[in-house]
Amino acid sequence: MTNSATTATTLDVQVLCFPETIMGTVFNAVDVLKLASTVLKLRNPYAESLLSWKVVMPEGSPTLFDNSLVGVFTSGPSSAREVAPQRRLIVVPALYVSNALELPAVVARYPGLLTMLKQHVAEGGLVAACSTGLIFPAVAGMLDGLSLDAHWAFKAYFRRGFPGCDFSSPDAMSFYPQLYSCVAPSQQTEFMIAILARLLDQQVAEGCTRLLHLQQERQQLGNQMAKQDWLALTSDSPVFRAKQWLEANVEQPYDLAALAAVASSSERTLLRHFQAVLGMTPLDYLQDLRVQRAKVMLEISLNSLQTIANACGYANGSTFSKLFRRAMGMSPGEYRKHHTFRTKRAHWRVTTHE
């Protein structure tokens, strides 16, 4: 990831907000941008952020809230720095309307916004439209020659009103050089993450995904590491019993004979059943569990690599590093550098109390 902030690499995002917008799509966009800024800061606390953002209320809109609050509705003074038009993104959130004919009426209320949007596009700027917010780039003339999809409740209107666009795309998200769109308001979080992956940093986007989306496997790993809510051993099958024991004892040495005894099976039978059900040996399964545990610990803890190796069942840190590199294509240290959600202790803020 590039750490030097320049006008060529900085991404500036403006999220529109006015009374007709679905506020959840405004705040979902802001949540993703705030989190991405935080992840970037954790990766390099002293570098100027590659991402600036702010919530913008267009001319003609009433003041809905104080959008100057730093860290809440703007990333701060850096939002005002100059960036190339090709690195400036305007996010148009979804609109609350009771019928399709209200869409052009909303656009008509904000002629200044439409003029600004057209100028922005003419200069090479980018637009991301969520669901019914597509009406603004549509009226601005951005849809001709494109193939995308529109929300099912408004598709007939868009097809009649903008015949130069093919609205039969099977994709719920579309990405063109200057226009990005998604079909449903509920996609806004995923949509913004996908945009950041394209325009900013793939690894930062992946970090946002891990923190904002439900991660079932990580939830289970968290429970295991906290030693809470363990599933009791059952007699469902030898494979199930073996899996449960391995998941509860990731840090224990691998012992096939002991595992077979826990599973109430012979070693040969357990190996055969494990391979048939999971497509791998018990040792392969254990090593995968260890890698997953190591990934989580590297991301969220400041523990040394040897401590993490011990927690994953390896007294020898070198053996652990070789296993991790074989599984992930990089060393544990490299993985932590790219995926950590914790800043180094040296960077922790020091406060004094008078």
C-alpha cells in the first residue's frame, strides 16, 4: 500500500445529503469512509491520509445538521485540499419517494446540484449513485450507452425516461469509468467498500469488510479464544467429535491416537471418515484452524510472533512462520503489516490529567 499522500493518489469523497435522501444510505457511506480512514491511520499513524471525505448539503437544501463536525461529518481540514477531478467522488444516496414521478421533481428542486454534477462529470469527476439516487446522473446525461440495473419498483420509469441506457444488466452493482451504481439502498455499505477497493486500497476495503460484515468463522474463533460458549461434545459422529476437540484445543500438540480415542474411533476409520466428509486429514484441518487463529491475533493484538506461535500450538516460531507462509503466501510479520487493526504502542496517545 502506498503511504505517501499526493494529489495523484488522494481520494476525496463528497456524500450528498438533503431532506429527500434515505438517511441510512448517507450514514452507511460515512461509516465506511470513517472506518477506512481509521484503518489507514492505524497502518501508518504519521502519514497524511490518502482519504478525505465530507457530507455536503447542496444549495437549496435546509441545514439538517452541523456538517462541519470533524470525525462525524467530515474528515477535517484535509477535505479542502486540492485533488485531481479524476480522484474526486460524489456519492448520491438513495431517495425517499412514493412513486417514480417524484424522482424528476426532486431533481428539479436542486438545479444548482444538477449544474454542479454536470460540471464535475465534464471535468472527469466520478459519481456513485445508490438505488433511486441514479436519477441525478440520469438527468445529467451519464447513462447513454451504458448497461446497468435499476431498482425493480422504478425500472419501468427509467427505461421509458432514459432509452439510451440498457436496464437489463444482471449485476446489482455496475462500475463504469465515471459512474458507479447499485440497485438497493441496503447495498450501500457493500457498495462503498467495493468503491474503496477500486479507488483507494484493496486491503483497506477488506479490513472494512471484516469489521462491518458478519464473519461467522471469526465469531467462532473469538469464542474459542475467549473460552466461552463452547459446544459440548456429542455423539453425532466421529468426525464431529474430532472437529469439536480440535477447535477447542488448537494450541495442543497433534496426536492422532488421542484424537481417535476422543472420537471413539480407530485411527484408520477416523482418517477415512475425515477425508470423506471434509476432504482433508485431521492434521490439515488443525493447521487451517491454527492459521485462522493466527490471522485474527495478528490483526487485533500486539502479541509477539512467538506468543502467537505458542497460542497456535507451535513452540518453534520458525515452524509456525513456515506454515503461515505456506498457507497465506506471506510471513506473519508481512500479514500483520497489511492487515492490523492495532497501532503500535509507541503510537498510542499519551494523556495527562491535571
